Amino acid sequence: MAVPVPVPRQRTGSTVESAPARETSGGDLTLLVIEDDPAGTFSAPELPDAAGTRVRIRTARNLTEAERLLTDDIHCVLVDLALSGPDDGDHDGLAPLRHVLRLAPRHAVLALAAEGDSERAAAAVRVGAQDFLFREELDSRLLSRAIRYAVERKRADVAQRQLTESRLRAQENARLERGLLPTPLLQGSNLRFASRYRPGRSRALLGGDFYDTVRTPDGTVHVMIGDVCGHGPDEAALGVELRIAWRALTFAGLSGDILLSTLQKVLEHERESEEIFATLCTVDIAPDGRRAGLCLAGHPSPLVVRAGRAPELLPYDEGGPALGLLPRARWPRREVELGEAWSLMMYTDGLIEGRVGAGKQRLGQEGMVEVITAQLARGLSGEELLEAAVAQVRELNGGELTDDVAVLLLDRGRVDEHAPVSPHGGR
């Protein structure tokens, strides 16, 4: 039977192009009918539903009126394909439908067609409608069922699109994380590499800490770790830029003071404000692995473990300021002896600024040395050593660390073949 359905003219509301259709309340649904049939096929304000709920009807005689009536409480839109609409160059008679789909991208849409116009009805589904109905076969039961089907299908489509967008964002974040946490380029080197990274922001993949390790053609191994002040997305992006610049400049042959001066220029050009700075530690290890050059730019000094000796911090009294603080700063390069077998640990201040117990005392570098010493005494090395050390620092802090934490380890030889050392240097 024909479904008597328009509504008294309701001209309240405004265009809600991006607003999602409202969730149903108690199962009730609201349908907006757009058709210019002067006979008024839809002449009742609502339809009974088999489930005992109601389908409220609103009608619009043209697209302009429909735009005014398309408010947040509309669940579904029924578009008459015979409706006259704007001439947008389409020759398939679907211009009004396309206009509605652009106007209401989050609403379910049904197409209403004459029974002899099945090809255009099918085309309406291809361009975005959830389903089509033939006017000659329309009755209240069929319409009610079609509305509910269209609404649920649209919700499923929206959920699927959101899931796809979420996956794409996760992939983009993973690619960005790959830029921050690169694969070390150590081909041809006998050094072993391990690292741990924990961003301080909740549910974040990235923070302001960054590091990198490369081996240049002359056999020198270069390693760097740094920390942009703050740990938000802007700081993470700046850290990636500095890391990439460091790698490029290192392969170009720069090192020491010249390299850090150039990185400071990169920082000054890329930072959001003049208050942003970055600490940095660079180490270049000679091809024979026994000597290294150390440059510090306001960064904590690395920890070294030599065979048969207690862990100790490398000299840090000749370091320079953090990058971005002084325009004509200098960063002297200091030669250090590593020996035959050693482990070198570099880290950011997130590892040493955690608290010890409930008070205000910080772990500090000396406390970190004790933590590493205890883990070495257990015979740990490489990935296990870093994992255990970070876990103990977190335990001492009484919970998760709030700052970003980056820590990496380079090993040459096997210092663990020797007897464990005590915190005081004895075996």
C-alpha cells in the first residue's frame, strides 16, 4: 500500500555536514524524506514499527529545504531519484543524490525510484546509498525495515572506516617511530648493539629523545644520543630532524666541534621558539676499538665497563653547553682509552632523574652506576642488562617514569667472561 507520510513543515535546524547521526533512543528513528511529489505520498508524521517503536517522518520538497531540516536527530534520509536538483554535469540523473551524500556524509541514505527505473536505483547504491526502494512496492513494514537496515549498515561502514583510519594512523606512527629509532648501521664491525626506548607521554610512541649509530667507510663507529627539552610531538619531530642531520653530516665526514656547531644551526632553524634546546652526546670509536673521542653538549656522560673493573663514568668536566643555548659555543673533543674489552652505555636524563623512594631524592648518575653494577653482578649483559636496569629504576621511582628514557649499549669483547665486580671495584 502507499505510505502516507509528510510532515508539517519544520524549518528549524541547520546544516550538519560532519555531525554523525544521533544514536537511537529507545529504538525510535527519524526519517527525512526528500521528494517533490505534489500528491504527497508521505502524509503521516510517523509510522508504527513491528518492534513497537516509532519511525518519525519529516519531509522536504527540495534540497534547500532538506538542508535546513537535516539536524542531528535525523537517522536516515530517503531521496526521490526523480527529484530535480542542481546541474553538476552528471548525466545519470543522480545529481540530487550526490548532493545529499555530500551534505550528510555520516547519515544513512536510501534511494526511492520507480519500479521501471531499476538501473538508476542500482547505480544509486554504487555511488553511496545504503539501499533503494521502489515506490510501487512501498508499504510501512518494508519502509521501516529498510530504514533500520540502512542505519545499521551505515554505522557498520563508519566503524569500518574508523578502523581503517586507525590502522593507517598506526602505520604512520610506526613509520615515524622508525625514523626516531633507526636500525644501527654497523656492517663490518665486531661491536654488539642493544637499546631501550620508553616515551614519557601516556600512549605515545615517540618522545624528544633520539639516538643513532653508524659505521663510516674508514671503519670508525659513530654513536650519538640526544634529548630535546620536552617530550611532546613537536619535540619528537625535532629529534627526528636532528638525528637525520647527524647521520648525514657524519657520513659527510664531519665530527666533533664542527659537527655539533652545524647541528646547532639546524636546531635554531627548526625549533618552534628560542627556548627550545637539545642535549647531545657523541662518541666516535676508532677502527681498532681501543680508543674513542667524546663530545658532550650539556648531556650526561656515558658509563663504561672495562674487563675486571667497576663501572665508571667517562670524564665530563670538559663538555660544552646544550645545543641552542649559546650562539658561539664550542664543544671540545676528548680522547678516552677504552681498552681491549669493554661495554659503553649511553642514556638520556630520563633514566637518572627518577626518584628514589617516596622522598625528593633523585637517582642521579652515581645511583645509576650502582644499578648497573648490581645487574652486572647478576651476570647480565646486552638486552637483558638494559631491560633489568630500566625495570629497577622504575621500581625505585615507585612507578612509571614521567620523562622519556633512551638507553643504548655497545659491547666489544666479553667483559662478562671475567668475575663480577663489586660496587667498590673488587672481584
